[in-house]
Amino acid sequence: TVSPMALAAFEASYGIKPTSASLVAPDTIRVKVAGLTISGQLVVASDGSIGVVANGSTIRLVDPDPSLPFHLTGLAVTSKALELRGTLDVGALMR
């Protein structure tokens, strides 16, 4: 799920472990840390990585795996999940 990745990324970036993370439509993640709730916008960068932009800084959650022929281009938080959009290079899968 997204929550463990977000908690680990926040802790690695700031040295403080949040107690929880939740997704909110259409593209928000909220983490609770030290009694505060911090909201950030989930984004897909041009290289296909997923990050969170909050207070002017970006925390990378997921880096693309160059061995996979999939390039992320967008995302959306729904009532049930985090939906990812991208391009799959089917030709590369058949090689």
C-alpha cells in the first residue's frame, strides 16, 4: 500500500516517523506527525517517479525501475485505491 512507503519516505527525509498516512481524493496524502496533520499533493514527475509536494519541497516515494517497460504519467486517489496511469511498452515485454 501507499501508507508504508509514505511513512518511510517522510522519516528518511525528516528524521521523524509519522503515526499514520491516508489518501484523500483527488490527489492528496495526509500524514500525522507529532500531533500535526501535514497534507501534500501526490505527483508523477516527468521521469515517472511518484512524489509528494508539501510546503514547497518534494519527497520521492517511488522511483521508476528501468528494467520495467512501464512509464507512469499520472495518478488519482479514488474511494478505494490509488489509481496509476501510464504507458506500457508491449514490444519490450516480448523481447
